[in-house]
Amino acid sequence: MQKKPPTDAFLQCDGCKKTLFRNDFEQNLRVCPNCGKHHRLSARTRIEWTFDEGSFVEMDENLHSVDPLAFPDYAEKYGQAQAKTSEKDSMICGTAKLQGKTVAIAVSDFSFMGGSMGAVAGEKVARTLERAAEMGVPAIVFCASGGARMQEGLLSLMQMAKTTATVERCREAGVPYIAVFTDPTMAGVLASYASVADVILAEPKAMVGFAGLRVSKQAGVGKVPDDFQMAEYGVAHGMIDRIVHRKELPAVLTLLVETMGAGK
Ligand SMILES: [Zn+2]
């Protein structure tokens, strides 16, 4: 009897709907070989595929939300997200190396409640920027978020001011801060620490914007361009410096770290 291939040997690209061999897809860093769609990565996979092997040292890993507003169902959803992702919250941070050069990093995980920024994610970004300033090394933050976490209300919105203010610490210390927009980089994250980096890179076709398309239409903005809220639109309008294919990200980040100095 002929053996059937395991069902998970294939997957369908949600960009072009083509059926792909999972092996090819993985080999291609989860970029569709047909349409080039950069599929989302977990924060840990991102770290593994971007930085020197085994160089990541996680910090502040025990920070977790205390459900400050006792928001209905938040504790339950938070617990489910932790169980699903095996993460404490939506942001992972620490130090890692790029071709031997130390950098302070924070990486958002979209699969944890849409990468939303509550007090924990904000605190981790702020600590990463402070760590970079103290160590005299570059800060690199990977964004992947729908915005502020509504279940933490005003405390989430406060993270916008806190993280943005902390960027100044890097400026004072003369260390570069690089942000990488991945799909999606939206709302309160875009409107705070993400958009004030010294260099802003983005993955191809990452959704980048403040209000989503539906909300924008409801606000009566009328017809929007085809590439509305795409990273490419951000490049054309001076908001993003460069689009970088996932395969090239380690080399481009290494070049930036070496060129802008401040790497130990
Ligand atoms: Zn595709």
C-alpha cells in the first residue's frame, strides 16, 4: 500500500492560497516561495533566525501582568495565551549577538494576545533601551503588535509615553536604536517607541498603521491607495527607511551595528 504523506507536510499560503511543501516553506524562513509573503514568526523563532546561534540571554523573563483593573475575562484570556505560547507575556527581551557584537533586544510575539502592549511589554521595551544605554550597545526592537492592550486600560496607554521617553536614554548615551516593523505594527505601538527609532526597517508588505483599514474607512477618509498601511507605503512617504527581506535581516542589522558603532 502506498504511504500517504502526513497532512502537515503541506500548508496553504494565506497570501496567494497556493499549496506549499512545509519543508520548502521552513527552509525559506516561512516566506512563501510563490508570492513572497512573510508569514509571522514567534518571538523565539525570530531570535533564533536573526542572532548568533546560542547568543541570546533572556532577561526580565518573570515579569507578568497583575490584571490591575480586574478587567472581565482578562485573567482567563491571559492564562490561555500563556498556555498557548509558553510565554509569560507578549514581549521577550535580553541581550544577543550579531557576528559577535552584543546588542540589547526586545522581540514582540504576535501570537500572545495579538502582541498587545500592556505594562509588561512596555516595561521590557523601556528596560531594553535603558540596558542598551548602560551597556553602550545598540538596541534592536522587533515590533509585531495590534497596539495597546485594552484590558489594562490607561496603564497600557502610559506605556506609550514611557517607552518613547526612554528612547532619549539611548540618544544621551550615543547608542543607536533600530526598530524592525514586522506584520503587523499598529496603533499604540506604532505611535510610540516604534516610530522614533534612529533606523526603521520593515519586512515586505508588513501592515503598518495607526487605525486599521475598517476604522479608517468609518472615519470617512474616502478611497485609500492599494498599498494603504503597507510597509512599502511607509517607505515611499519617508516613514520607514528600508524594506528588508527576512533572509537579509541579520546581514543588514550587522552592517548597521558595525557602521553606527557602539557595538562591544
Ligand atoms: Zn504565497
